[in-house]
Amino acid sequence: MIATCSVQTVPYTWVRQTQPGGIILTPWGTTFDISAVLRLTVDENGDQAVGRIIDGATFMILRAQRPMIPDDFDVISERSRTESISPTFSARMRDSASACMSSTAR
């Protein structure tokens, strides 16, 4: 299986959909750095895939794993061009990022 989007966690459905001995090739990274390519081999039982980073690459993040953008981002973005960012906004962004990262780790 070859993915053309980057993931932070490899969806288990990809492992189940790949035959034992099959290869999963996917860009991988974190919220802050998406620059690696994983080559995983599905084990003989089809239960897990193991492998390693084989190269560097940058791809768009899988939609389900992208960081969430606040509803009022456009208003805040426009305002931030002329004002400093308030501590309240910084805390909301931190909380949004934390919530997004914990939801993708499940």
C-alpha cells in the first residue's frame, strides 16, 4: 500500500487491509515536522506492521489527523496583523493543539 498523504499514526485499517508480508509505504511525521517516509511490513498473522524510516519527504497531512483550526481563526488572524496575540488566544490554541494530538493518538 502506498499512501500519498502524511500521517502521525498509521491507521490500523491499513494494516488489516494489507496482506501478510505486504508493504505499507507512507510519509510520516509529527504536527511540527512531516519529513520522513516509513516502510512497514505486515507480519505473517496480519496483526501488526513493523519497519523503519527509509527516507525523507514532505506530503499533505491526512485530513483526519490535521490540527483543528478555531472557528474564529480568520478574525483573530486579521487582528493579529495589527495587535499582539492575547494570552487567552494562546491558551485556546494550546488547548486545541493538545486536544487534536490526543484524539489522533487513540
